[in-house]
Amino acid sequence: MSLSSSSPPRDPPAPPEAETETMRRVAAGDGEALRTLVVRWQRPLLGFFRRLVGSAETAEDLALEVFVRVHRAAPGYAPTARFSTYLFAIAHRLALNELRRRGRKPAEPVAPDAFDHLAATSAEERRLGELEEVFQLALARLAPKARTALLLIAQQGLSYEEAAVALRSNPNAVRVLVHRARQELKMHMEELS
């Protein structure tokens, strides 16, 4: 099962200059520019947080907090990487804080209907719902950093280099982390199936 199977189709990334200009406009107080960022990045952030923390309500709160922080940081924004890397670095830190706040309690799985699935009407749709549930349970068993790395690479489409920046690591360490996370995820899914 692909991590992106329940993720919305991604829009093509905006050219780096466009996002830098949008951030410049946000810094100048342009509310429409901030709305542009929210519209573009809300769904990817919600999907990332839902899978990472296991709660749709918490995902919404964390995504909102990302935009609050982006707004506050806009005057000092200096693009050193793609905007997605910058955004998911903020998201990663917020998610880790949330997981620490919970006392490192494993995330509860999110019901498949929280991912905008239609009610299963055919046997194939029911099977996909069951697979999603098993996948979510297996994903929740991964350590937070492994889960984050896997989601950044497989769900959000960041490169290993970009994920390394977001995780404050190096690309080779992220490659190893993702490889091990995939193996562990496969093992957990086999146990749960």
C-alpha cells in the first residue's frame, strides 16, 4: 500500500521565486498572500499531521499553528531551501512537541473515513478501507522520527536532502531511517493482517 494512496493529488510545486515573493507579500501584511499559502499547503499539512499524530482535530490545530508561525516569521524569511522544506521543518518540530506533550504515547489510529473516503459500497472499497486501517495501525507503531521521515519522503514527496533539512539530520541518515521504517512498517502490517 502506498503512503500517498489517500493523499490528495499534489499541485505542481510553485517556482521558488513565486513562494519567496508570496512570503515577501505576507511580511508586508498582504492577507491574500497568506490565504494563497493556506490554500496551497493546507491539505498536505493536514495529511502529514493526521498520519503522524493520529488525530484529525489535532492535525487541524497543528496545521493552523504552522500558518501562524509562517506569518510571524515572514519578515525574516530567507529562502535557503524549497518552501516545502521550510514548511515541513516547522511542521516536524510542532509534531514532535505535540508527541512529547502527550508523554510519548503512541498515536491512535485514524479511522479511514477521516481521510475523505466515501462509504464503502463494493467489496473492493471495503478491502481498501480495511487495508487503510491496518496501515494506520502499523504506522502508529513506528517511532515518531521514523514515521516523520517516511511521511516526508513517501507522502509529501520531499527529497532525502530536503527531509534531512526538515529533520535536522543528514541525507544518508534519513535514507537509513526511511529504509528501516519501511521494513518495520511491512513487518507490522503482516502481523496485523
